Amino acid sequence: MDVKIEDSWKSLLADEFDKDYFNELVTFVKQEYQLGTVYPPGSQIFRAFDFCPLEEVKVVIIGQDPYHGPGQANGLCFSVAEGVPMPPSLLNIFKELKTDLNKDIPPHGSLEKWAKQGVLLLNATLTVKARQAGSHQKKGWENFTDAVISKLASERSGLVFILWGAYAQRKGEMIDPNRHYVIKSAHPSPFAAHRGFFGSKPFSKTNAYLEKQGRTLIDW
């Protein structure tokens, strides 16, 4: 199957695109876009990969679902376009960034700046029906993103995986902590952030690890 995704990822994931589950997933997703409103826009489904060719990935942040409100989802987990109000989890991420690195909270919620520096902002499920959280779970996306994480973790070494919350941590069970740096904490959502997300310092920890490797730091 010819999937419109960045070339290095297309090569790495070629065998996934030919599997039955992926063909069934594509059929389902196409039908959903025809029947109603689905986020993100079709052209942005694989946007996280377009920003981060395989060899340029330094950091992986794993989310769950795209945002399901109008104009929010843009193909990068936790991110919203400029001009769109910041969801609570994203605002908490920026609050932790300020505490961790003393960076002012940005005027908008776009994380493109991170993505362009090699931060793969990967949701476990890449599409969602409008106003129906989790509506495209268990349709095949999880198989695909498991393959992404597994292949990335085995193809590369010395990456930072940031796993916020139990869901992301289960998703990251295939990552070898001896080969990569795995940062775990509570999720930044208002329901969980005070249980260990605030004060976890993921941004400074990431840069300290990159510095040890002699790699360019992320300008968070």
C-alpha cells in the first residue's frame, strides 16, 4: 500500500503497510472521514513523522488520542495550532517547563518548534471522531504505533522516551532502558499532574542526557 508518509518512515514501516490489519484500518478511517467529522484533517494524520525523519529523532513523547474538539488536533500529540486555546494538559506541560527550565509559558500551544528539533510527538491512535474521545481506539492504530515504537527503539540507540501516565508507560514496555533513556511520570492532565508530573523535570533531564552524548540540546 502506498502511504503518504515521510520517506525514511515509509521504508522502515513498509512491511506494516502490507499487513491485513493496516488495510482494514485504512478502509475504516476512510469511511469515517466520509461519514462525518474526524480529526485531525486527513493531510495531518502522519504529520509527526513528516517533521522527524528517522535519523533525526532524538526524543519521543507518547500521547493517547488526538484532541476531539474543533480545530484542536494537528497531528502532533499534546499540540494545538496557534490561535487555538491551550487544553489543560498542554498548559500543565508548559507550567512544568517554566518550573524546570525557567522558560516563560508560550503565547500559543503549537509544539512544531519541538518537532522540528527531533521530538517525535506520537499519539497511540492517530485519528478520532469529533467530540468522541477514544472513538478510533482498537481499530488498528495501536498495532501500527506499537510497530513504530518497536522498530524505532531497535533501529536507533540513545533516544529519550518520555512516558507520561500509565497508558504511555504500558505502550513503552518494549523499549530497552539499557539502550535508551526512559523518563516516566504521572500524566500532565489536571486529574493526575499533582501525583508526580509537576516536579518531574523531564525537559532538563532530557537535555542532560543529550549533552552527555555530545548531541544538540532541545530548545524547549
